[in-house]
Amino acid sequence: MPVTEAYQEAVHKEEINQGSIAEEPTVSIEVNAAFINIPEDDELYSKLYYPIGDVAKMFNVNISLIRFWENEFDILKPRKNRKGDRLFRPEDVKNLKHH
């Protein structure tokens, strides 16, 4: 994946805004936004549901973070199959993008 100018700027801002050494390093929203890869609406809505792994790849995050977001954001309510696998609708993906 090529490094974009927006990503480089976001990383530079993050380096300038780093807290004390004792703090856990954080990645700014701007840096993460450079890696969000949500398909266009026509492609996104071509499937009824997306498994949690696909959603995690779209947002370039770990699956555990998607589970955390599910607990944090009331608007995110994925369906679960009999096994308990989370199935996200295209609307859920779009809601995550705006939070």
C-alpha cells in the first residue's frame, strides 16, 4: 500500500504531539483515517452481511477493537448467527465510519 501525503502529514503531526514517555503511544484518528478502505456504496451494499474479519480489514484494525466498538457505540448492533459470529450490515459499516 503506497504511503499517501495525507498519511505522512498525519504521522508528522502525531510525532509532534506525542505525550510523555510514560504514556502509552496512541495513534491519532488522522493516521487511522488514511488507512480506512470502505468500498463504494454500490459494492458495499452488494452483500447483506460482512463478517467481523472483513470489517476489521476495512478499518485496518484488530478484530478485538471492532468488538470493543460494539460495546461502546449503541448504534452498532451486529447480528449474530447460531455460532455467535458477528455479522455486520452495510449500514453498520457506514455507522462505524462516521464515529
